[in-house]
Amino acid sequence: MTDRDPAASADQAAREHGLVESVVASFANCADPRLREVMSSLTRHLHAFIREVRLTEEEWRTAIRFLAEAGRLAGDEHQELVLLSDVLGASMQTVAVNNEAYEHATEATVLGPFFVTDSPGIPHGGDLAGGAAGTPCWVEGTVTDTDGSPVAGARIEVWEADEDGLYDVQYADGRVAGRAHLYSGDDGGYCFWGLKPGSYPVPHDGPVGRLLEAVGRSPQRVEHLHYMVTAPGYRTLVTQAFVEGDPQLRLGDSVFGVKDSLVKRFEDQRPGTPGPDGRELDGQAWSRVRFDVVLAPQP
Amino acid sequence: MTDRDPAASADQAAREHGLVESVVASFANCADPRLREVMSSLTRHLHAFIREVRLTEEEWRTAIRFLAEAGRLAGDEHQELVLLSDVLGASMQTVAVNNEAYEHATEATVLGPFFVTDSPGIPHGGDLAGGAAGTPCWVEGTVTDTDGSPVAGARIEVWEADEDGLYDVQYADGRVAGRAHLYSGDDGGYCFWGLKPGSYPVPHDGPVGRLLEAVGRSPQRVEHLHYMVTAPGYRTLVTQAFVEGDPQLRLGDSVFGVKDSLVKRFEDQRPGTPGPDGRELDGQAWSRVRFDVVLAPQP
């Protein structure tokens, strides 16, 4: 945003400002004060954008066409519009303002479109793969509060893509795989077998994909494992563990979900290395990672 | 926009600002400098909005659903999204920045969704009604430049709704009515018979209509007659003549199209008053208005 007014003359600036004030004034009779606040702020920022870039009428038409196409393609899950919000960092900014930093509590990141309720429950040491293909990965950690005290019985939802970069819900066969929930123990500890996360692109066959291409951006996400941790008295944590060393970390995550504190060392194990729990790995390579979760109190 | 940062702490503000800068940086490799400029500005203003109102996750979901519905309903003419832009004043602001004030040249306003090319040509004194119902209205004026010199041969496109508030293209029967074009004479003069404009609402049966209702706004437009005037060497003028005395002027135009300089006195004539051109009005009431058009030079 510039400090100088973008209009060519004081007269012109006055006309443009006057229009903004007329629109804001039109919300004066709104009975819902929050809606009035949101619409007034939206109006000011939308107009500031149009004024600053001196949006041409052809660009305006392009924007309308783009949104119409995205809306038509959005489907029941509104995925193309969620994606647009994601690649503009708007989803992540919404996460940020709703999950303000609290001491050293684990940072939040985007939920993404692939969380579903009713995941299968697994015990400590259980396997969430459910037939999904990929390199086995032992995941362990603790759930504590910001004083370091264990949080027992926290519900830990975990979900991830298979080695082809697809979540179970992206297959048409109704499979449930690569997702589960478990609970932290009395000492706050938890552990399970998952899959080492792989890299995959966000869907890029629609208008958002064309936008990414036009601006020279990759649709690729940094490798990650999704978490949602809930426990009474604590702020629900939606986050992801990212894979240290993924080259995409340097190139950038397409939805701006990465926080340095969430990048974790996945220690790859040679074939034949015994599993930590005595699991028979049939000579496969496997990996392991520690992800300690620190919950902020409910505000 | 507030001067104080909306975040609760300097740390939190730094995170939120950092995210904005990451998203802006993601456009650094965009080969098209204008696209980079537009996307960077859009990102800054979109994030400033989210940060300022501390948009909740539920509000974010509501916004996504709203845009998805508007996109689905937009149709080939993208009308629901144009309407959204209209009622937020974004269409009018786009007009404003693309038609900067120039001396006392006639001010521009929104085109609206009902302009079509290939309107019928009429001579001076001809009638554009084409069977559309309404009170006859004699319209006359001149087309000049800002020095007052006549602009001969300017193409004047005129279109308007009938007394039911509908444009010809809103009927399914393919009628062409309430629209025409004519040319200014050697002295810049023009005149024609049209209809006295009536009031009508913008379409309000979709999500934009629900938004207007939620914020306590009327969908009604101020009574108006559309003009588009083109002449070589001059900036194309898209404008409207508004009816002085329309109560909606006080209540507000739903698309913010009104400029004081465009409000014109329509002089209503008693039944039996002879027409200015000797037209036989069969004892009907009629009206008359003068609309002098001043064109800015092509920049």
C-alpha cells in the first residue's frame, strides 16, 4: 500500500474517496454490528485495491470470469474456492488470526480439504495405513501443556496422503486409509505407525492451477502429516508435521502452511533395521519421527 | 483501516506480516509485471481485511459458500457476480479509476448488464420504444467537447427499462425495444422519443439479494436512462441520466451509479400538451428532458 494517493488529482481522489464513503454508509442500517464491521472493512480494502492498481475494465471482467468459473467448479466441498483462498495465503492468515501465538504452544496451520470425521480408532502402536501404499513411519511424541505437564486423553486425529499423493477420499472406491485417531496416555505419550509423507501438488487442473502457472508458481506442497488435537480446556490444535530436507521447503509450500517450528526430522532406517516395537518389517526400509505437541489453554 | 496493528502482540503481528510478505514474494517470478503488481496488491489488501476484522473461521466458510453459490448462479453473463461487484461499489470504483474527471466533461457511470450491440438506428426525432410500454419522453441535447465546440457524428447509444422495470433482453421473446442508436448532427444536436425512466430493483432473488437484505439495503435503482457516446478522438462515455425528484435518490442507488451532475429535470407535460415536433400524443401525458453531453479528449 502506498502512502501517496493513487489518483492523478486531488479532485479525482476526492471522487474516489467519496464513493468509498457512500458504500460504507450504505451499511449503516445493518442490524448486525459484526456484519456491518466486516462489510465496511471489506469495502474499504476492496476499493483500496481497485484504486491502487487502477484496475482496468478488462481486468475487472477477467476477475469476474475467473470467480464465476471457480464458483461453478467449486462443487459441494467448494474446493476450487478453498484452493483459491489457500494459494493466496488467505486460509493461512485466517488460521493465524484465530490461533494467536501462545508461549511455545505448537503452531497451527491449515486444515486442508481432506479431513473427515469418523476416522477409525487405533491403539498406541497401531497402524493407520489401512492398506495405503508407502514407506512405514513410526511416529511418537507427547501431548503436554505449556508448563510441560502431560495432557492425558487428548484425542489425536492424524491423516495423510499415500505414496501416490492421494488421500483416501480422492479415490472413488470409498476406502478409509491413511487416517485414524488415538488418545494420549496418562503420561501424555502416544505412538503409531503411519506412512512417511510424500510430496504432491494441490489440484491444478482448474482456474487456480492456471493462475499458479501464470504467476510462475508450483502447485506442490511440502511433504506433511496432518494432526488435529483436541482436549477439554485446551485450544483445538490443527497442524501439520513437515519433513525436514524436502526440497520443496526451499521452493515454497503452495498454501503457505509451513512454520519452521513444525519442520521435523524424519530418520530413515535401512532395510533390516528392527522396528522400535518389534514389528516385523519384512526387510523394508522405514522411517521414524518425533512430534511433541504443546497445547495452549482455551482462551 | 486502523493505524494500530490489529494483532494482540508484536510477536503475533510479526507472524501475520511475515505471512503477507511470503505470499507477495511468491509472485516474484511472475513473468508479467502487471499481473505481479495486481496479485501483490490484491494479496496485501485481502490479508489486511482478514487481519483487521480478525475474520473467524466460520465467517471464512460463510464467505466461501457465498462465492460458490454466486459463481454457480452467475450464468453465461456472470450476472450474480457482476451484481455483487455492483452492490459493493466495486464496479463504480472501476469506472471511476478508468474515467478520471476531466474539466467539465460529462461524468461516467456503470454500464450495467443490459447493454447489447446491434441496436436499431433511428433518425433525429425517432422513437426508441419499439413497443415498450411507458410514458413517452422527449429527449434532446448536444454533444460538444470541453471547449463547447460541437462534436458532429457522435454515435449515441441509448437504452432503458420499460414501465415494468424490465429491459427487452429480460423477456424470453427476443423483442428489441427500449434501445436505439442515433448520431449527433453538424451542430452537435440530437433528439429522440424515449420513455420516462421508472424505478426497478436489481435482481435480488439470489445470494446478493440476501446480502442486501441482511445489511438493511434496498435493491432499488434510481430511475435512469443509459447512454454510451462514442466519437473518434474522444474518450468513450458510458453514463446515465437520472430523474430529479426520484425518492430513491435520497434512499440511495443500489449500485452507487448516481453523480449529482447526472441528475436531470424531467419536465412532465399534461395530457393534451402538443409534442415539440408536432407528434400526435393521443391525449397522453408525456415528459421531456435535456441532456447535454460533454466529451473528454482521448487520453
